[in-house]
Amino acid sequence: MLQQGRTRAVLTNRGAQLVSMQVPESAGPESEMLELVRKRPAGPYPYALTTGPGLQPHALDQALFRAEKGADGRSAVFRYSGPRGVAEKRFRFDERGLLAVEIQVPGRADWGVLLGPGVRNPTAEEMESQFERRQAIYQSGEEVQIADAKGAEEGLQIAGRSLRWIGLADTYFLSAQVPQAGLDRAVLEPVLVQPAAAGATFVPLPPEDQMTKEQEGLPREFVLVLRPVADRLSLVSYWGAKEYERLKALPYGLEGAVDLGYFGFLARPLLLGLHWIYEHIVANYGWAIILMTVLIKVVLLPLTHKSTVSMRKMQELNPKVQAIRDRYRTKLRDKQGKPNLEMQRKMNEEVMAVYKQAGVNPASGCFPLLLQMPILFAFYSLLSTAVDLRKAPWMLWIKDLSVHDPYYVLPIIMGATQVLQVRMGPQAGDPLQRRM
């Protein structure tokens, strides 16, 4: 076992594979430990070797390596030389909690290093949830790409020349590999996840015309295989939570694995603000979210006020506008029922003249609301991906802010307050519009 801080890695000398990686669930000193290596009845495990064009296990995976553990408890060297071949694997935790891995198979280039499948041990409910992510994420050049495992039907190859990092992730956790030297390409292969007594077994995805109905209903994960240029491959690995600040502090660009949506440039400062409120005002993320929501409302108050004033002015003008529409109502269609475009144009000109005379822009009521939407979308995306909210309690029956209210009390309250808010706002003159 290797240990750096609270992070613990357990390696077996059979194939020099990683059978356990336990990390803190969050940055807090009292957070529980979480297993990131998927349980399975038997290997291969992460950092096993593969051979051939597919996922065939290498003979060295069953070899008993000679292990030498470092005196600091953070490093180990595994060596094997025998009838199954020759290989050396080096593992070392650095001060940042990253695992440096160096693998050498002298004189051979027909091998690869296996990672996955997937990350963590999700429950059956999480595997079926449409909101739970199971992805492969990688940065090639300047672009971060995401491949969804749920609907994956074929493999994917990424050239190692431009690959900055690649990893397997779910909604909150990440296992990322940063190539240092010797990488030729990375290969992602989808596999079927079959429940087993000791975790799960993983079956390569069969061709579509050979897939059974039972297999069609099985969840899917990605297996990652890193293939070297020659006989040596060097990596730096991150295993842990998708904590934006921690990933950004590393020099590899891994913060790109935190998917904050199209409005990430707005979500990032909101995330920093949420953390600041938690650390300096109230050490409860439920109340921190409420305070952040109030702060957003205060910042957006000028836009909201402008929209409300505009809507009230339009409400005052509604009788005049309605009178114009009533006057033109019988003229908007000819005797054959076809639209009379000329009459519609004249009616619109008279309506706009009323608005212009009163100094009201009809779009001014909606435009401020549209400006607010990116911020609200960014905040929603933040709340659905922030690992800080996982298992974070709020009050009473709310024990985990990352899952839905088990009794649906909060959605009902929210719906009732929305109806109340609409009734308190400016009302349109048309009864049908008021009901809508």
C-alpha cells in the first residue's frame, strides 16, 4: 500500500496492478473515503497490460512481480523477468497527491496500459439515472472533448502527439492520465457492465446485429488503453474529486474536466463566490446557496425593476391597444378568409404609435429578463456539477444537496411561490393571458 496524506493506493504483485485507490470525497478533513477502482471478480485492473489490437490481456498480467517498497511509503517498484517476459513498473505519489507511473517492457512495443472501466462504484440507481454522467474526457490541443459512455456504439482513437490529458469520469470524480513520454495513441473502447456478486464484469461491446435484447439494456462504460511508441510509457495520474480550484492549481489544464456548460465563464465566478460564502459567512452549503441566490437577485435588481416598470406602463396602455385591435378585428381577413396584410400592417403601425407616444418599448419588458437567463443557467449548471454539494446536508430532512428532495416538499413550495409571484406582478388585460 502507498499513501500520500489521506489518499491510499493498493497494488498487487500479480501483474503489478492497482486494485484499490481510496481518496477523500471532498477537501474537508472530516470527509469520508471513497473507492475509485471499480469492483470486479477478477482482473485486469488499472495499469494492467493489454496486447494485440483489442483488449486482450497480456501474459504479464498473471506474472508475480518482485516488489520493492520505498522507505517513505509513497513509492514502489515492481520487476519481473521470466518465461512470461520482462517488465518493470514504478509508482510514486508526489507531494500534490498525484501518482507518477512509469512502465517499461524492454524490446516490446505491442502492448498497452489499461485504465478503467469507468470510475468509482455507482449504485444501481445511479447507473440508471439520466442525470448521472459516465464519460471519457480528454484535451487534444486546446479543445476539451467529452465522449458519453451511455450511448457509445464504437471505439475512439486519439493521437498522442496533441493529447494533453485523458480521463474517465462521472458527475463528481475523475481518473485522469497526463502523458509525460512515450505515448503513441489513446484508445477508448465501450464495454457492457454486467452486475456480479463482487461488483461487475465487463464485456466488450458486440456488433449491433449480434447484440441480444438483454445486452441492449445493460449500461455501458469506457475502457481506456494507452499505447506506447516503443517499450516505455511515463504518466502522471490524478485520482480524485472534480474540485475546480484544486485542478486549476495543477499545471495540466485538468480543470477542463469540470463541465460547467455553455456559460462556464459565468459559473466559475459564481462557484468562487459560493465557496467564499461557505468559508467566511456560513459553513452550510444549503444556506450558502440561498445567500448566493439573494445576492444574484440584488445584482439583477436594476434589470428586474426596469422590466417591471416597462410592463406596468404597457398595462396602462393596454386599453388603448385593445381598442385598436378591436377596431381592426373584422378587417384582418378578407371574405375568403385570407389574411389582409395591409390591414395588419396599419394596425401594427397604430399600436406602435401608441407605444412611441408614451415612450414605451414593447421589447423592454422581455429584454432585461433575457439578460438574466445566462446567469440563472450558469448557476443551475454549477449546482448540478459542484462536488462540494455531494452529501452536504442542509437542514431537517435534506441530508444531501446533490439529490432530489425525497418528500418533494421543496418543489411544491417553489411551485406555490412561483404562482404567488406571478399573481403579484403586473397582470395582462386579456383574461386568457392572465390565466396562462
